Amino acid sequence: MFYVYEHIRPDTGMVFYVGKGSGYRLNSRSDRNRHWKFIVNKASGFSSRIIFKSNDEELVLLVEQERIDQLRKLNIKLCNITDGGEGISGLKHSQKSKEKMREAALSREHKPHTEESKQKIRLANTGVVFTEERKEKIRQKAIGRKMSEATKNKLKGRNFKHSEETLKRMCEIQKNMPKQKCLHCSFVGNAGNLARWHNDKCKNKE
């Protein structure tokens, strides 16, 4: 399912971006242009809404173009760089484009996470349950993936034992995760363990 979505400024209530996407693209902050990031920072965030849905990707792209054109004719300033209609799924980059993107990624400055960011990441992953559908998607992506010789050499002889400090932190995270009780036995644990070993998979289930 594809859709056309709009981003709205919380401070003015005005639309400032129109896009086409699928899945979680609607609320994603990644791969946005500088103008979009400036507006979101200035407005202290954004809200989003889907204005059109269809399985026909070409139709969705046409609706995106039409909406951008409509808003611009109303003199509403958008941070869209183009007139829309790009972004066909399955687009394959040339080797030259891939090399440029690789060089850009290597030269990008990676700032360390602040404690606040780390805490947000921990909370976002607390109690995450891998459904069978999600496991299958991960498995399909991993099929045919091979490590380079350079990566193999880096891994050789490396000690993967966690330090005492890391083990303590992992223990604290487990303790702070929300607890639930199995539907068929007295086990109480986090959502991940319940999904893997209990509830529908519990050995005490009739």
C-alpha cells in the first residue's frame, strides 16, 4: 500500500511538505532535506496525515504531483525541492551513484549519542517482540549476504565476552522492562521471553 502524506507545522498549522511513501515513511525523520530539518527544528516538531492511499504506485505519484501543484498555486511555501512524482519503488542506483553515496557516508561526521538519546533508544526497544512476519523479513534480507575478507579478518581472534560493567547494565535493563504473566502458567517475565517461550508456545498449554 502506497500513500500521499503531508507534514504540518505545530506552531502555525500550515502544511510545509508533501510526500509519497509506504510503511513507516510517514513519520520518519531520516533522508529529509536541509529546509525540512530547519522548519522542524524551528517549529519544535511536526504532525502528519495521510491524504490518499492506493496500491497503484503510479497513481499515488500523480496525486503527490497534483497536491504539490495545488498548494503552490495557493502560495503555500513548501520545502519540497522537486514537483513530486519521483521515487518509484525498486529503483536501482548505478555503480557510480553507489560510490558517491559510499564516499559521502564515510566522510559524514558521526556524533556520539548523548545520554538522553541513549535512553530514548532503550525505551524504544524495551519489550520489542519479533513477530513471525518480522523474522521472515529479516531472514529474507540476510539470504545471500556474505562477509568481505576484510570483515572476516577483523572478526578473527576478537574476544566477544561482555565486560562486568556491560553485564550489569544489561541486567538493569532486563529488570526495568515491563513484566507480564503467561496465560497458561505462573511465569512472569518481559514481552520478548513470553512471546518466545510462553503464551501460545507454553508447554503447559492444553
